[in-house]
Amino acid sequence: MDRASYLRKLHFRAHHRGTREADAIVGGFFDSYHARWSETDFAWFEALLEEQDVDIMGWAMRTLPVPAKWEGPMLDLLMRLDYISLPVGLTKAD
């Protein structure tokens, strides 16, 4: 598979998780960081895509303990949650 097709496939899988919350976390993470990833990072992300959304969201929001196999710099980036943008109408009015 060529690089462009591979990235489109990952983008689709990251943004079509099943819930808006998971789409925002996993898809936003992909959009923000994939341009800097190594082949090892891409392999990590593909493996993460096989996990359940509830687990990924729990790890990202620090409400579930992170299994040792996922600990490391990639999950640290996921846990920052600084890449999520809320849809219009969901932000607090000042």
C-alpha cells in the first residue's frame, strides 16, 4: 500500500471509532501528531486502534490504569488531550 493510502486508512479508522468522544480523542491525536511519527510509532498506533474505545478513553483521561504494554512517550502524548477541539456549541460561554 502506498503512503498516501496508508495514511487515509489510518485517518479513517482514527475518526470512525463509534462514539464522538473516541473520534475526538483518537482522531484528534492522529491529526495532531502523525506527521512526526516514526515507523515504530505508526505500528504502536495501529495496535492501539485494536483496543476498545472505553479503554483508550480511560487511559487518555487517566480514569483507568494504563497496562504496562502501553506505557511510554506515545501514550504520554495521548494523555495530554491538548489536541482536542470541541465542536461549536459545546464550549463554555464567558
